[in-house]
Amino acid sequence: MKMEDMSLSGLDNTKLEALAQDIYSDLVEDACLGLCFEVHRAVKQGYFFLDDTDQESMKDFEIVDQPGVDIFGQVYNQWKNKECVCPNCNRSIAASRFAPHLEKCLGMGRNSSRIANRRIASSNNMNNKSESDQEDNDDVNDNDWSYGSEKKKRKSDKVFLHSLKQHIPLVSFIAVEIHVLYVVFLSTCNCKGANR
Amino acid sequence: FYWHCVQQHARFIERFGLKELLRAKLTECGWRDQLKAHCKDVIKEKGLEHVTVEDLVVEITPKGRVLVPDSVKKELLQRIRAFLAQHAT
């Protein structure tokens, strides 16, 4: 229903009452439609009849509350102290240390690029102090620097996207507000033409 | 002009608040569950695979309008009248 853009003061009581009834039936219809959409989606996604399962089957999905076991009944720290073989350096690493080791071993992940950049910076300082073979060293360092800065740009892009995703509810609210202001603007333009 | 914008904005927000209020009240009083049960009948009749939104809307909306409890209807109409009175400057 469009926003009322005429002034309400000119209406008498019967018209106001009719307007109230209109708004009421509009609201009820909105609620009904909302329910229809929800139910239709539940049907098409297959979860509409879920609460009709019999007691017996429901027991299979009850939350498990035992020590040493997660809510699905699976043991969760079974592999904590197992050892894995790193495919890169073929060393035997403990499972809980495996992920950080792999980060550094493969040269990926946040910390390893920082460490690499620091090493480059310190070796660059050392090379600038020596006088012989300066050109060759500079060329080698140039490649490393550009690779490092590319990594930095990618990293900051990822961080930016992640923070942007967190603001999606805010963004959609702002979009609604902008739409409202646009509607208001249109209606006031009409008002200005007609009454004022 | 500015004040008019603010008023329009307030009306929009109030409308939205009334919507939420109605939904909450209807859920509370069991209207939703009643209608959902009716939906189940419609779905069983039309078949789970073939039921469309139109089918549901045509079957559910008239019943939904009728099933709203009187107390909820009264309260909502009261609020709407108050809202209109407030903005009839």
C-alpha cells in the first residue's frame, strides 16, 4: 500500500474509521501472505513436515550430554595427539601443531608472509651496506619486494571484504532508509505541487 | 519541508511497528499454528510436489482473516486509530 501523501486533518471521523479498517485489513493480509510464503518455502525445501516425526525416530536426534563426547555423540578429541607426516618436508608433526607448521612450511598464511617480509627487509639492509655486486642484489630484492607488496594488497582486500560482510544487516537497513527518503521526496514533490 | 519528511518517516516506522506487533500477537494466540494445520491439509490435498504459492494464498488468506481473535483485532484497531489521530495535524 502506498504511503498516504494527503493531509489527514481534512478527513472526518467516518473516513478516518474507514481508513483504520483499511490499514487493519492490509496488515492482516500481510501477515497471511507472510505465512503462505514461509510455508511454501518450507514445503519446497523439505522441512515442513519435520515436526511430525514419531517419538521413536525423534530419540535418534536427541542432544547427547555425556562427558568426552559432543552433542552428536561423536568423540571430538580422538586425534589430538596423533602424529601426521608433513607432505612438504616429510617431518612427523603432532596433530595440534600441524596446521601452524603447514602454514610456515608452505609459505602461506598470515604470519609467514610477515616473517618473510621481515627477513627480506633485514637482508636488504645488509645488502645495501656492501659495495660490491650491488646491482645484482638490488634486482633480486626488487622481485621479492613486489611479491611481498602483492601479498599485502591481497591480505588487506580480504580483511576489507570480511569487515564489509559483517555490516550487511546495517547496509540493508541503510538501503531501506534511502528508499524511504526517496518515497518521501517524491510525495513531498507531489504535495508541493498540489497543496502548498 | 524538513518537518514533513520527519513526519512521513515516523509514519513509515510506525506502520512497520504495527506489522511486527500484529505478527507477535497472532503467533502468541495460536493463530499461526491453526493456519499451519490448515496449510497441511491443503498440501496433502494438492500434493507436496505440486503445491504453489497461489494455492496456499487462495486457501489460507480468507480463513486467516476470519480466524483473527476479536481481542487482537480490537487492540490493533485501537492502535491504528491512535496513530492516525496523532498524525492528523
